[in-house]
Amino acid sequence: MLNLLKTSSLLIRNEVNLINSQIGALFHTSTVVDAKNSNAGHSNKPKRFLRQNKKIFEPQLPDETPRPAFVCHQKENIRYSPKKMWYIAAFVRGMTVDEAVKQLSFQLKKGAAAVKETLLEAQEIAVKQHNVEFKSNLWISESFVGKGVVFKGIRRHAKGRMGRVEYKHCHYFVKLEEGTPPEHYYLPYPKTPEQQLDDWMSQMRKRKITNSL
């Protein structure tokens, strides 16, 4: 009797495994499929910004000022909030590469290390791939942040309740340009007291009394 029960249970188990394998072949949701999709070009990494490195310009005339070389670089899915990374990205805008690396070395924020690493990688790419003669003759013309992947998690609260947690990631984009940085990166630049007085006088002279001759 016991042998019959064992054989019947084995037969049932084999049939269940066979059915599960057939269903799994139809509906496959493992990481292997996700890896194939990522290799096929379905990843979430931004690609549009790096296309500027492949841009071809028209040849310049001899009397035109030489066009400065530039290089674009990015770092994807940094484990850091985009709002926090924005302060670091705005901090290094308009600086030379050496000055930005020097300033970021003393920043205590977590995202400063990722920005510093991105700047050094972009500097190396500019010298090796874009024929920039001096690696110190570069300044940061663009520096901004994009939103990356957001993972959702659960945090336990009191009395058996649950709360949602978001683990945010960000993309950092930087553009290095050859030459010296401008004196005033952000426009309009601050005016001198004489310029402010002239603007106020011109504004006063343009006043007009309504319903008058």
C-alpha cells in the first residue's frame, strides 16, 4: 500500500513539473531575458547627448576664428538623488577642469566624487580621442543632471503598517570646451554702480503720465 502511494505521488510530482516547465517556456520572465533585451539596445541609458561627439562641422575659412574643440561625456545611474546632484552640477559650471577637480576634492557630498570621476574621464577622452593638445586648457561649458532609474521599496511602520520608499538614481552630463572660460558665465552679469545709475536715469526719463498731453 505504501509503495503504491509513493509511486502515485512521484507520478503526480513529475506531471506537475512537466506542466510548470511548459508554462515557463511560454511565459519566461527571468533575468536572462532582461539581459538579452539590454544587449539588443532596449536599455534605459541616455544616448542623445553623446551623439554630439560624432557631429561633423563644415570646414572653416582662413579668416574665421578657429572653432574650439569640445567633448561630451556622461555617467549613468548614479546612486544619488537628482535634486541633490543639481547643486554640485551647478557649482562647477564655468570653471576650468583643474579648478573644478580641486574644488570637488574638498566637497563632503557623496555626488562630488562621481562628478570628479566624470570630469577626469572626459578630460582623458578629450586628449586621446579629440586631439586636444593641453588637458588643462579645458573648461566646463555645460553641466546638468537627468533623472535615472527609480526603484520602489517598502519600509515597515508601527502597528503593522507599511510605507513606500523610493531609491532614486540620476544621470550626470558634462561638456568640456577648449579655451579659457568667460569672465561672467551667468548672464546678465552683475552691473557696476555707474551702470545701475545710468539704467535708473534712463528709466526715469522714459516715464509717462497717463491721460496727459
